[in-house]
Amino acid sequence: MDKEGKKNHLAIFTNTETGKVRYFWQDNKGNLLPPKEGTLQEFTIPEFETVKSTFADGLNALKGNK
């Protein structure tokens, strides 16, 4: 919530090739808000390739593929 008690939204973007995640707060009009000083707005998912292949294996199993 902002200073006036209004809700803001969180926009999250993930690069599915690299695992890099970027996120931004949005105001009620959808505008991306500038980061607060010293705030991290991006990170890389740890062990992304392992996570990615694990999810892919699980999805293939659900589909009946091995």
C-alpha cells in the first residue's frame, strides 16, 4: 500500500531462458513506479537450469511422456 493506503500492484517478468527475474511496483493506473533507493528489483533464480529441467520432467510425466 502507498502512503495514502491505496493498493499498488506488483508486475513480475521472468526470462525463461536465463532465470532472471525483474519486478516493479505499479500504481493504480498501471504505471511502473521507480525503485526506492537501495531496493533490489532483479535477481536470478538459484539453480535455474535444475529447476527448469525438473519442471519440464514433471510436465512430461503428467502428459504421459518420459
